[in-house]
Amino acid sequence: MNSFYSNYKGIIWLLAGIIAGSIAGLLFGQRVSILKPVGEIFLNLLFTAVIPLVFFSIASAIGSLKESNKLSKMMTVMGLVFLATVIISACLTILAVRIFPIHEQMTAATLTETIDKKPFGDQVTQLFTTSEFYELLSRKSMLAMIIFSVLTGFATLRAGTAGAAFSAFLVSGNEIFKNVFVIIMKLAPVGLGAYFAYQVGIFGPQLFGTYARSLGIYYGVGAFYFVFLFSFYAFVAGGIKGIRKYWKNNIVPSATAVGTCSSIANIPANLEAAEKIGIPQYISNVTIPLGATLHKDGSSISSIIKMAVVFALFGKGFDSIETIVLALGMTVLVSIVEGGIPNGGYVGELLFISAYGFPPEALPPAMIIGTLVDPMATLLNSTGDTVAAMLVARFTEGKNWLTTKA
């Protein structure tokens, strides 16, 4: 019991804050608007901390890389496998949202109708670049800041020993701002509770139907993906034998993922499963640890659901070509950015909210959904790494890899 509480205490306290805020909103109605500043303070702290956090996280990770020609082919295949599975999961979710539209249940829950609309070309330019350095420090320029972080990381890598001191600075800054984010997130039960009280008090209990429908879609898509798509990937990697080996050795990693709610904590279980399956160690020892931070099928699904919910809450359609293409791009970026960052899903939410030009009020609904889907998301994120390693082995070692390794 203590172990369960230790692993899930963050979610438990968040849910407690959300429930308490909901009850307050139902009981006191619009009088809870007095609590709105509490929620806004929490959001402002998040928006302030996320910029340096993401910069140091990305730049330090790239700047600390070591060159290795031996693994170059495997790394290329791994990157393509990660990208393909994330896009497949996102496309599946977009299809589910089209079949079971969230917005049909949300006409009464619309938060606002006023969102700036700019030409697509201007959106792309503003999304990827800024004209001044200081503008990189704004949450509205988050993607441009990420690109600058990547450039800084590669520049540090190229500098070699001459850049060693700066590389150490990036690593140290990453550790510091991860802890800043952890400290701020301790306020989440109070901050989200206050904001949720405001939303329920002002906009009414119809918001609950919104969340229930979106959660139903998420867990339905997640279960389908877990059973059928993972089986399909295992089949592509090793045929019927691949399916049998994957599921036979996926029980412990699945239980560990749900029990710990952490992809990082599940790395040992995944490595053991990979060894039993017969995945070459040079593949599993790289793919699984990197997958724990870069490969997020479950987060890809939740990212699309959260986008659809936010669009619906603001009375906008989640169906145009521009919106969907940008959503796929955001999903891939979220999958990469959130890895290795405490509560990294919240960073992803900040990213897509900024990219689409939504106001800060869009963040709490996305955060609430992210919290409620966390167990299933971790299950998909983590156990997907093992089947991804199988795919990497198939396209690196050849179609008979499983036979020769068995």
C-alpha cells in the first residue's frame, strides 16, 4: 500500500485538488471566482520555468553526446521506427476523434470565441523563428526556442574540449531547472484545484461530461493500440513467433509500468524482456533507454486528445488540414521534448497551446486530462519501447534476426 501511494501520490494529490475544487465550484458557483488568482499564479510560475527548463534539457542532452560510427545505422533505423510509431498512434487518434467528435458534447462548455487568426505562412514563420533574441524567452516562441536549443547543443558538441566548460554549465543548468519544475509542481493540487473550482463555478458542471467523453476515447484508443498495434509491430518484426515472444515477455514490464507510472523506472524490466526475446544487446541497450525519453506512443495519443478538447472548449474545429498537419508536428515534438523532464507532458501542453495561439486558460483542461490518462500513457510509452527494439532489430539485422538469436 505504501509502495502504491509512493508511486501515485502525485496523481492522488492532483485528483484530490481537482475534486475539492470541483465541489467548491458546484457549491459556491460564481463566488469561487475569488480563487482564480491562485490558479493564475500557478500557471504563471509554470510558464516562467518552462523556457529555461526546455533549453537546458535539450542543449545539454545534445552537447553531451559521444560520436559513434558503429551504431550509426542502428540509430538511423531507431529514429525512423520511433517517428513512424508516434505518427501512426497520432493518426489513429485523429481518426477516433473524427468518428467520436468531442465537440458535439461541448457546445455549452465553450470558454471563449476570441482567438487570433493569422495566415498560415505567418503562423509557420512565427512558429519556427523570432526576429530578436529576447523573444526566444517568451512562451509564445517556444518552438523557436527549441530549435535554438538544438543548435546550441550541436555547437557545443562541435566545440569539443574547447566547449567543455559550457557543456558542464548546460548539464548543471538542466539539473537545477528540473528541480525548479519539481518544486513548482508541488503547488499543482492547489493551483489546479483553484482553477478548476473557477471553471466549474463559472461554466457549470457540463465540463465533467467533456472530460468523461475525452477519457473514454483515450482509454479506448489506448487499449486498441496496446493489443492490436503492438501485436502488428511484433508480427512485422518476427512473424507469429515475434508476437508470441513479445507478449510472453511483456507481462512483467506492463505490470511494472502501471505500478511505477514511470518509463524510466521500467527500463530494467524492459531490458530483461528484450534479452529473453532475443534482441541483440547493442540494440536493446541503446533503444530502450533512449526510448524511455524519446519514444512516447501513449503521449502521442493523449496529445491529440488534449488538442481536440482544447479546440472544442474554445469553439474551434479540429478538422482543417492546417490544424491536423501542425498537430502531427506538435505530437512528434511533444514526444521528444517531454522525455527526461519531470511532468514533461505539461511542457508539451505549453508547447501546443503556444503554437496554436491559445491563451493561458487553455492549459488547465489539458493538464487535467494528462493527469487522468497517465497510467495508460505510461503503459503504452514504456512497453512500446520493447516492441520498437524488435523492429529496430528486424531492419538492422535482417528478417531472420529472431531465428538466429533464439
